Amino acid sequence: MGKLEKVKELIRPGDVINTIGEDVWYKLWTWIPNKGIQLYQRWLFGRNSSYKDTHTTMYFGDDKVFSTTYPKAKWETLEHRVDMKFTVYRYAFSEYTDEHIDIMYNVAKDLIGLDYDVGDLFDFMICKVLGYDSVRKVRLFEMSRKKFVCSTSVRTIQEKLRKSLEEKGDLTFKRLFNTLNPDKWSRRKIEKFERTDVEMTTPAHYANSLWFEGEFKRVCGWQDFE
């Protein structure tokens, strides 16, 4: 059984797939953004964290992997993502029902075709310089509130599920990355923390959810199949 078939046996709809960009330096149009994401995430979570992931997608089916990448959000195949250095993460506190998956899928479907917001990546860098790491206070380069980057679009899908259920009185899901783990952050950081805005969500938030409440658990990754 090959790697793809093994992953198909493990992965479930609603799982998050993170990948590491392996672009060479002379492809500057992808190398620079990927390195910028990694530098920001290393600053945010530290050198001993999983900070190298540069892209976040959501799995709904083998040919329905939701991905917001330049220039527009689109469906990709699982095979495409598994060909990279990938890690699959699953929500840890509750299993998704068919209703939950339907809600998230319909949100993802509505996002297909929306433009990728390159300006968000520049704003991440400015927020780093100014010391804003969880609440977005800078929007100098944001192109539109209707544009997203990869991890913010996945987080948007998840938060839409939460809000849709809350409107029915169902409090199954909490807001993600909303509580800091005192074993991972300084007291000063915890005292200053307000929330993690959707727009400030990075791929490393999923890889380092233990820095919060451990909302996501690792299912499998490329290292498991070498």
C-alpha cells in the first residue's frame, strides 16, 4: 500500500492539512512569502516550536481539498498535498457530524474563486515589528475584507460552523485559539492577551495548538511514511 492510500485510510472530512513550502531561493515570488511566514511564526511561537508550515488546507474529499493560494481559492487533490511535506491535524474536542461537515463544506464552496490577499502577508510582518501577535491592529496592505490567506480562510470555515451552531443554542465548539496555555507563555503575555483574531491565524497555530488549549491533534505526517 502506497503513501496516498495509507493517508486516505487515516484522514477524515474536516481535517486540516498543513504543508511546508520547499521553494528554492531563485523562485523569489514564492520563496520570499514562505520565508516570511516562517520567520513570523518562529517569532510568535519560538525556535522550539513547529514553525515551518507555510500553507493550511481543509480536507473534504480526495478531490475536494480546500486551498486558498495565489491567485484564488480552489479545490485541490489530496494526492497533490501528500506529495509535499505535510501534516494532518484533527479537531480534538469533538467529532464532526455529517451536519457539521455540510456546514463547513458549503462555506468552503462559497469561498472558491475568491482572491488571495497578498497584502495580508505584509501586514503580518508589520504586526511583528510593532509587537502585535494575536489581535490585528494594522491593515496597511490589506486588499479587501473579501480576500483571504490560507490559514485565515480555514479558520473562517471553522468559526462559521461554531457561529451557525450557536445560533441554534448548540455550544459544542468554542472559539479557536482563545485561551493561552500558561506552561507555554509568559505571565506578561497572558495578561496582555485578548484573543486570536481570525485574520492573525497562521499555519503554525494548528501545528502548535498546545500553546493554546490543544484544540488540534496530529493524525499523521510525511515523516510517518519515509
